[in-house]
Amino acid sequence: MERFDTIIIGGGPAGLMAAIQASSAGERVLLLEKNANLGVKLLLSGRGRCNFTNGEENTDAFLDRYGENGRFLYSAFSRFGPAQTLDFFHQNGVETVMERGKRIFPVPGRADSGGQRILDVLLLLCKKGNVRILRNASVKAMKVRKPRREGELAHAERLITGVEELEAKRYIIATGGKSYPKTGSTGDGYRFAQAAGHTIVPTYPALVPIRTRETWVKLAHGCNLRNVNITVMVNGRKAEEHFGEMEFTNFGVSGPIVMEMSARVPDWIDEAKRGTSPEEKGEAPGGGVVQLSLDLKPALPHDKLRTRIAQDFQTEGSRRFDGALRRLVPGHLIPMILELSDVPPDKPVAYISSEEIEALTRLLKDIRLTVNGLWSFNNAVVTRGGVSLKEVDPRTMRSRLCDNLYFAGEVLDLNGPSGGFNLQVCWSTGYIAGRAAEA
């Protein structure tokens, strides 16, 4: 049986970075990928353009984007943060461009996408480092020797695949989470971690569309709105507020600001259930209610919007209500507004009462949507939850429970917003795990 210094499970961005760094340190490295091709999910990032990091220069501000768990990355960022990531790819011939939100993309060549450009660099460096790569290599289990006495750590002995058993001095789990399972991210790494005694923080889809109870959203399916405001209400209390771009779907809402808040939906639902009064029970599945209050006209206070509507209707007195709405909202949104309004579509606006104008104003300033959960992992960009950070050494990414087991990438309980933050976790943790044998 051939023995390696390091075996890495997972050929995504974290696994490839770990392989490059481990081989650079002189280790004999084997990289196992369950798919026929490596970097499948990487090629989908940014719709193929690959927003591989973010240009935020303030480390504290960068780490704040990961929430409380961001503190875990201080050590990794001090050695291989966003600046080092940029240098790494620049030195390997990747030209970059910074776009809105300090998102950084590679400049694609004439015949390839940005994602392919990044992947080509990683594969070339693996080849230069003599990294042995096995494709279509699905790991069935990890054989772990349990601690024999108090204070002793577990020890990973070998990997069991469908055709052979593999041994190494150390193992790096870089299998990803559960998002986009069609790319191979099916939660395998959690099983291996649990075999070594690790706790898995409950996993949820993140950066994913939100489902709503209201079915009338399908009337505006595909309607993209810019410069709108969404306020999250938990049992009637304001929890968060977001301004930007969103989109209606046939099952709820999506778009940048919706995807950003999606990771916290499970927390809001739990909070709503805990704080539910007897009167509120039954308002949402399991009790409690989380609502999104959508303000289509955040730049106009209520009174100014009402005055503007009244003036428009006075000017266009003979026009039908449905036609007059075109001056207030995008055309694709009109069927939904008509569904929510008590005003008949064919009513001339000259005959619309002040009470009806007030009701329309309230509607445009506060469309209520009841959160019914999240869409599935099939459409999630990343996974929330994963291997507990309390059980991983942030200086090396080594398990605190198993002396030769390391973690990198999305398998860890780390997730951030869109904009290059999640791929940066892969680069930083992959680098640290790959170089850990030097520590």
C-alpha cells in the first residue's frame, strides 16, 4: 500500500490550495476528488466569472462580514489574507478587476471564463508540485483510532474508498458543505469529522432565496426591483433593515439583499417561536411569525408619496387605475399591486377616493410577506453551519480531537455574504492547512 505524507479529500478551491501549499513544503500529496473533474463549484462562482475575493483592506471590517465566527480567521488572515491571495494569483499571471462592492474578478482570456482562469492556475501549480490527483475517487469512510486513555487524541489511520484503502501521515478534509449537491458537495466531510468525534453545528442553506407563505408573489415573478427597502419583523418587532436590489420569484423573493439576509432566517424563525404569545400561535408554521416589510418607495416619506399619488391621479383623471399605476411601479409589478389593492383595475382615477389613495400609499410603503423558510441546498451558494470551530486550532486548522486531521473551506462553520468572502475562506484555510506540517 502506497503511503503519502498528506491526503486531501476534496478537489475544490480549499483542497487545491491545500495541495499546492503542502507540496511546496516538500510533502508527498494525494488529492482525492469524487467527481470526474476538479473545481466544479469554482467554475460556477459568480456565474462563471469567479468573484474570488474582496478588495476590503480593513481586516477587522473584512472579518466582521462573517459574524461572530469571523474572529476564528484572524490567524489565517495574518498569514494568507485577501492581499496575499491577490498577490498569489497576480504572480501566477491572473489579471484582475475590482467592481461594485469591491468584488474582485479575474480578467478572462478570449477562450476561457474567469473561473476557468483561476482553476487552470491551481491545476498547473498542483502539477508542478507533483500532486497526485485521483478523480472519481469517492471516500466511503475514515477509519479512526479512538483515544485509549484520558487526555489522548484520536488518530486517523486510513481512508476507505470503493476500490482500495489509503494511508497518510495526515489528512485534510476539504469536501465543502451541502450547497449545490450536484457539484459533489453532499456533506461527506461531516461524516468523516463525526467519526473523529467532532461536533457538527446544524447546517442550513445560506445565500439562498426565501420562501413566503403568500402565493400572489408569482404574479410578479421575475420582476427585479432596485433601491427598495426591506425590514425584517419578528413577531412584529424590527430585527434588521436592508436597502438595495431584490427580485420576486414564483415561490417568494430573491436577489442580493434577500440572499444576504437568508443565513439568519433560521435564527429569526427560532426567535419567533420562542417569543410567541398564545394569541400569535398558528400565525406561522410552528407558531411565531417572521415577516418582510417591503417599501417600494423608501426615498419618499408616507405623506409626500400620498401627495404625489393624489396629484398624479388628479392630472390623469380619465385614466384607468391599472394604467395610472405605471407611473408609480414597474409594469411587471402591476398585476401583484392590483391583486393586493381593493381598487378595481378599470376604475377612472378621478373617482378614486382619498381613503383609497391612503390605502395605496400604505401598500407601496409596506407590502408584507410572511417568511415560510428557505429554498433548498440545491440553490444555496454556501452552507451555514459545519464543523464546530471550537474543536479546530485556528493557527493550523488541525483538529483538537484528532492529532492528524485538518479542515479547510466550507466544511467549517464559516460563511459570509456574497462578494468574494466565502472563496476567501477557502484560500486562507486551505493555505494554513496545507502549510500546517511546517508549524
